[in-house]
Amino acid sequence: MDMSGKDTNIEAKEGSDNHDTFTSKLEELTQANETIDENKLYLDVVGGANRNGTYGLGSEAFIIASPNNDAEKDAPDNLSLAGDGFDTVVKAKQAVQAQCPGIAGGPAYNVELGRRIGLISQASRVSGNLPEPDFNLIQLNTMFAKNNLSQTDMIALSGCHTLGFSHCSRFANRIYSFSPSNPVDPTLDPSYAQQLMQECPQNVDPQIAINMDPVTPQTFDNVYFQNLVGGKGLFTSDQVLFTDPASQSTVTDFAKNTGDFNGAFITAMTKLGRVGVKTGSQGEIRRDCTAFNS
């Protein structure tokens, strides 16, 4: 394959020499661009994948921008996706597009490449396709099962919460109005509850957001699961993974064994990447991540 883009009809099929060359070239293009922050690229590709593909939206549009502010990225559940992360992905796409017009690329970790992007991106399609922060285990499993993802897959993908942040309104009920007898969720570590109250006082500015992982917020690791064991899950839907006996053993395993978590995460991400794959006229290879081709 001519990576100058002269022969864009040749597909880089996985396992072929073309695929290996293609993947290597993508890494060179993105790493050579000094304007691309690879940390933000990794964080938001993982975070965006966890939100976008997992919960029924499939390989739909790249949470694309809209002049009417009604695209997927504008839905309330997606407001905590970092804006500079979107810019980073756009810069990466532009670097690849300049050398390989019409070619679909992939991030710097091992994914199945060549995915076409869907032709629909609407904020109205997000509601009901993302897990809510107060979901219990049954609700989580039911939502993920719709896309043939197991409980272990769901727990592993929840590990994406080792990165990113959340607005205070998404968990305020856990520290101020959990129940009439317990204003503070009793499954929360008391010191962590106090920390959350300091960071998110009542009537706080709605734009304020805090790290989802209070220990290693900028590192993709298994500390998220260690936090759950210690009562430091930010959302009810996080903490329930440990408090529910049906999922506790998996959380404990991931908290103790980085290798087990990483292996399960790779498996889950691969399965996630196969949800709702577009072919032919169902999708397109986006020239500009912020707009449809036509």
C-alpha cells in the first residue's frame, strides 16, 4: 500500500503486511504532529468509546458537532466529555487525512481498524442508551446485554472511570439526599464523602466538575477498582459493582490483579468495537470528524 494516499482503494486488512504498515504509519503521523496531546487523545478515545458505542448507539456518528447544538456530544450525558479532547481527535484525523485521504485510522492501541462512521448523530438518541449514575447491577447488565456484552465486559469497561470527570449534579444525591434516614449514602467511605462535599457544596456552580478517580485521575490503571473496594466509587452505578455480591468477586480480582483487568478490558473493547459495525452505504470514512462528508 502506498501510504502517500495515491492508492486509497487498497484495504489494510488485519493480519496482512498492508495492515501492519498502515498501523505503523498512523502512529508516525499522529506522533509527529506536535499539536496532538497523546494523553488527551487516549483519554477521550477511550471515554468516547465507552459512552458512544456501548449502549445501543453502535458505530454511529463520531458524537459529531452540529450547528444547532443537537448532536450526540450535546446531550446532557455527554457534557463531561472534555472539549480539548475532541480537538485532539480532530487534529489526529487531520494529520492522517493529509497523508491518507479516505482512509479510516485507529488510535495508538491495538484495535480492529477500518470502521466506517454512521450517518446519524442526534442528542435525542442518547437518552435511554447510556447507563444512569444511579443504576443497579441488574439495570447495568440489562443495558450491556443488549449489545452482547457480559457482566465481566461491563465491569471491565466501567474501569474507564479511572479517567475523566463528572459534574456534581450526577452524584449530589449520594452526599445530600440519599434517603430520609441517611442523607449520605452509607456505602461511601466517610472521608471520601466529606471530600465530595468540599468539592461540591450545595448550590455549587453547575459547571464545576471533579475527577471520577480521586487517587490516580490521569492514569489508566486498576486503582478505580481499588477505590470501589474502599468505598470510593463516585456513582451509585460504580459502587454497586462491589456492594452487590454477584459482581464483587470480579471487582476484587481486578483490584488485585492489573493483568486480569487489562486482559478483560482488551476483550471488552474488542467486542465493543464490533457493535453496530457499518458497511457499504450505511456509513462513511469521515474526512473531517466534525462534519458529515456531504
